[in-house]
Amino acid sequence: MGGTRPAVLPRGADRYELKKWADSSLRFFYWSPAISQIYAELRRLEELGYAASVRSGPEEARAKRRYGITPAGREALAGWASDASEAGPPVLKHGLLLRVWLGHLAEPERLRGMVTEHLERTTEELASVREAMAHAATEPDWAFPVLALRWSERQHLAELELTRALLADLDGLDGQDGQERQAGGDAPTTG
């Protein structure tokens, strides 16, 4: 591949290692792609000359393809990361809140149960964020990922606070019967 040889191949990763890395860091503030998405993107990056790969040798029990970033890829990535244009607003897709929004169609106890389950799941996720932070803190070159994980920790703490407040709000609806909760039919808002 000549000029597209990865800059740091010994630190290259196979697609499963990339998935594991995304699951233990990126998912806390962006999203974690499926392994098929990673594979497709790695092939696309290779075609662009931004990544290069080598196949493992006979010393490995199972052949793997390890990917590394090329100098052109590092330059393109640095350009994107330092681009001063607007990154866009945060996108929130909160499935639980969509169900709460449609809560007039649900049984109050089931809705309260979903919110409680979300509280428990978020508590577990916060522990995972903190575990990822502890690991990242041991990596000398990960100062900026640590900052993103700290933000993720604060975001999970805020989510816990908001979820507890939501439970209290649901408790405040206990005095209303089903007719008042439904407030005029299938639409959650008047219109």
C-alpha cells in the first residue's frame, strides 16, 4: 500500500477491539455503532486512504485484520476535530419520555414501573461511566477522552435527578382519575 501504511500499526485494532472501545466510551455521549457499521466504515476509510490494514500472521489462531490510521487519515481527522463551524445541537431521543408524553394511554403503575426501571438502568450506566473513567485515567494519551467521560458522568447524574423528579411528578398525578388524565381523547395536547 505504499504511502497509505498506518502511522502506528502496532497500536492498530481489529473491528472487535474498536467495537469494545466504542461500547466502553463513545456510547456514553454519542452512540456505539454496530459491528457491521464499523466494518463498512473501515473499508470506506481504507478506500479513501485514511486507514490501512494488515492481516495477522500465522502466529494467531484466527486470522484478523488490524486497522491503523494513515497520516492522511490523521490529517483529515484533525481537520474535522478543529473545524470551527457549528457542531449542531445535541439530539435527544428519549424513548421513556415519549412514553410519558403518551402516558394518558398507559396504566399509571406500568408507567411508574418503566420510570423506576430507567432509574435503575441509569444508575448502572453511571457505574459503567465511572469504570471507563478509571480506565481512561491510566492511559497517558487520553486526557481529552477523560474530559468527555467526566461530562458523561455529570450527564448521568443529571439524568438521575430528572428521573427522580419525574417519579415525583407521576406521584402528583395519583389524585386524577383516568378521565382527567386522558383530557379529551387520544392527543396528549389540545389542538
